[in-house]
Amino acid sequence: MKQAKIIMAVALSLSLTACNLSSGSKKSDVKMKDGTYTSVQEGHNGSVKVETTISENKITDVKVLENSETEGLATPALTQVPEQIVEYQTVQPDVVSGATYTTVAITAAVKDAVKQAGGDPDAFKNNIPNQDKGKKESLETDVVVVGGGGAGMVATSRLEQLGKKVIIVEKTSSLGGTIRVSGGNQVVQGSEAQKKLGVTDDSADSMKEDFLKNGGNLNDTELLDIYSANVGQTTDWLMSDLHVSYNEEAGLHKLAEYSKNRELAYQGGGSGVAKVLAQAVEDSGAQVLLNTTVKELIVENGTVVGVKAVTNLGKEYTIKAKQVVLASGGYGNNADLLPAIAKEGLFYGLDSSMGEGLEMAKRDVNANTTHMEYIKEYPNGVETSPKHAKSTIAGNIPILSSNGILVNQDGKRVVNEKASNHDILNVLQQQKNQTLYLVMDAASFAVWKTKLKNAGLTEETIDQYVANNGSTEPIFTSGKTLEEAAKAAKIDGKALQETVDKFNGYVAAGVDEDFQRNPDYLKTPIGDGPYYIVEQKARYASTMGGLDVNSNLQVMNKDGKPIEGLYAAGEIIGGVMGSDSPSGANNGWAVTSGKYVAEKIAEQK
């Protein structure tokens, strides 16, 4: 089995000694007290506990004792940042791309430790030397894949499998991308797994019809045909060749978006599948450049023949290739590219979703774009910081399938809780403050809070939100009675009690007279307290717009002609979803388009 060559641009040089690094630091006349100090700071997913040892006015050791950060995504920060702090005696280490919150948490903990020791953190502001600035290297390969998310990892693995030499370039410190932090679900229409789990009558036509309905009939039907015709065999190949596992024990999900049950969760969620796909890239023999950003397409006589890239340490790469695949994701964190509606919403995706690949293609080869006015919004977010959200969908799915309900500020149900995300979102956006509230009894809450770690909501974090009891954002409240919980959330408590009594009556009768919730989800009444109420706001990450491509996933220019040598895969492609994507669709498109574009490239002489 081939092993990948992985090059990481890290800001560490063990050959340097601390005596070479003192220049630039602010001298302090205060002698710190020797000792080991502990500090807890907030990371991306929850608390990060750090132990810092100080001796003879130096930081001699930094250890991350506890954390809930996303495996893989934050791993480089958890190792590199402590090493940088000690090696360079600095409290301003390089921010590890893709793990900004983790970097900041570790750094804040060390600053706090310095203060605990009686020192001044400003005395530790050495700059990390840009060690590789001025260094240049030229490489040559068959295909360059830009972006190490789901589409890029699958394209790389398949290309290598088909005999192509590949270099995959990823600007962050690890492979994984958006699929790592996704809900971890995928459309599997037509796969052997779907058939094994009892759905044998699904079809590409049925999937296409559902997607068109969900996407407002604005989908690119040529791309939708490619997707629906290939997702099943892609799923089978992922399982057989790349060893991706699905949670078959939990079964196919019943979703209002689909006329057939065709969504399945990855084993281990988004982080689980990202780990498997990253291992597949390593096993493939592809060369991996991490912490490296593609800055420019190399174009000769109108044909793309490679890329220019630079590492976070300043080293410049010129990579010549027969083809380039742009799989660099969407632009959810780039306000300059987002439609006006998104600028008022809550972003929950990766900070790295800046759309550089799309902008580069527009600038360098006059690439055409499509559907840029559409984003994917979901109704199940909590505002964990201003303008930023985390998703509760992994907890909502089982609870709303049982006895959880959604109410507005008047304490009344306003929607079928098992309707499509699209329909629930439309109702949510009509409510006061564009907010609904998830109401749970004690038993449901005990389940709900265990499902959200991969989304960045640990049980510890949730408990703290509940302890705040509505005094700060996000709104999480509790009470021995419904009225007590409602009061803290500024909801009409009397009306809420009446709503719950009515819902329990519908459970007893087996019929939801107000919103026709499926009887399968009316089997358990709302039971004993304490009761919990959690805000539900609109959130977005995925973008529906992107590059215009043809049936080979070759990028088109503004004159309607294919750009020789340039292909795309994944979220950077616009149009396949129309105005909105149903559940599990984005991951399904990432892996399907990644495999498909690899095969189209391999077909060429």
C-alpha cells in the first residue's frame, strides 16, 4: 500500500535555542513565582484546560489537560501551539488555520498563568520568525486538487486509484473541511446499504423530483441528473474501497424532504468520516501540502496548467499539472460574496470558508458563476456568540421524533415539528425576533444534551447555558414547572401549559388536529419536569452558488466555453441544489462529485 507524502508548514524549529529568541520581547523587572498554574478558557466546542509551568521567569512547559475540540481539526493546534509558546517564549503564537478558537483558548490560558505567577503577559510577545520566506520549490504532477474537504479527499483517492499522480493542497492544518463539522449525514439513494435497510424502490427520478421541489425548481437539472445517477454507486465504492462506515444500526432517517427514506448517518458522524477519508488520502500515495494556500492559477494560451501556492511560513510553490480540480468549498464566511439575507443571519460553518478558489477562478480565467444569491439556512441554531451559531440538529432529530415541541414567544405551536427544515425555517422567520423555542421534559433533555458534542455543544457547555437561565445568550432555561421555565425565557407560561396539555391530548388520540404531525411521532406525551426550553434560530454555512460547470464538471467561462484544464467538485459548484439543499444532500454531492470528476479526468488521453 502506498503512503502519502505529507508536508506540514509548521512554525517550529528545534534547532533554534531560546537565547536566540529574546530579541523583541519586552523586558520585565517583575520576577514571577515559580510553579505550575492551571487555567480554563473557552475553545470552539467548550472548555480547554491548560497547565503552564513557569521557572526562572520562563515558560518551561504547556500542557493541554482537557478539551472538547473537534478531533482532527483542532489536533495540530493542541500540539503545535504549546510547543511554539515554550520554544519562542511567546504569547502570540501562529494561529493554526482551521483551529482559531483552540489557538486563542490555549494562548489565553498561558497569559492567565503568567498573571497568576505575578508576571506581565506583555513581556512574552516575541514574534514567530517567518522561517521559509524567500524559499521556492517547483513541483510537477498529473493533477492538483485544491482543497482537502470531502470532495477533494475523494477526488484525490479516486485519481490515485486510477493511476494519476496527485498533489492535494489544503490551506488549513489538516484534511477534513466542512464535512468534518457537518451533521454527518448523507443521501445514499440507490446504494446497497439503502436496499439492505429495506428501501428497494427508490430511484434517481424520485430523488430528482424531491430535490427540485426542495430547491424551488431552480436546480441545474444536468448536474442533478449526474448526482442522482451516481450517488448510489459512490456510496458503495466508499464502503468497499475507502472503508467508510455508515450507522446502519440506527437505520435510514425518515425526513419530510424525501418521498423515500434515503439519508444515512456516517459512523462517528462528520468527524468520523473525515478521519476515514483523510486516511484514504494518506494510503493513496498522493502528496499532501498542508498550511498551504493556492494564490494563483497558472494559465498558458488559455489552458490551466498548474497553480502557485504559498505556505503559512512564506515558502512559495509552483506546481505544474495537466489538470487542476477546485474543491475549495463555499464562501459562507465571506461577507463580500454573500447575499444580503445571509449578512443578517448566524454563521456556523468554518472560518476558512472564504471562497478564495471561486474568486481566483473569476480573476484568472474569467470563470462564470451561478446561483450566488442562494444560501442554505437551517432552523435549528443557537446563538453562541454575536452573529455565530451552533447547530442542535443532532439532538433535535430524536427529540422531535418523540415528544419535543416547538413554540413561539406566545407559548403556542406554529408548525409541524417533523416538517421539512425548509418549511420550519419559513415559519421561524415569521416569528417575533425570528426565534422558535424547543420545549423538552426531563427525560428528553437528558438525551438531547448528549447528542451535540460534534456540533461544538458539550454537556458541560450546555449545563452552563442552563445555569445562566436566560440571563444571557443563548437562551437555555429550566424550571420545575413549565411556567417557571417559560418565565425565564420570556414566554407566556400559561399559554405554554395549555399548549402542552393539548399536545398530550393529541398523543392520547393519535391525531394532531392542529399541524398533522405523523402519528409515528405522537406516541410519547410530554412528561415530568424539570422542563427545559432552548432557543431555535436560523443558521447558515453552506452556499448554494458557485462556479458554472458542464457535464464533465469542467469550469465554464463567461462566454459559455469550457476552460481547458480546470475542473471543480463539491460546494464550489453552483446550481445543483437550486435555492435550498435537503438534509444529507451537501455531503452526498461532495463525495459523488469528487469521485465523478476524477473519473472524467482519467478518461482523457
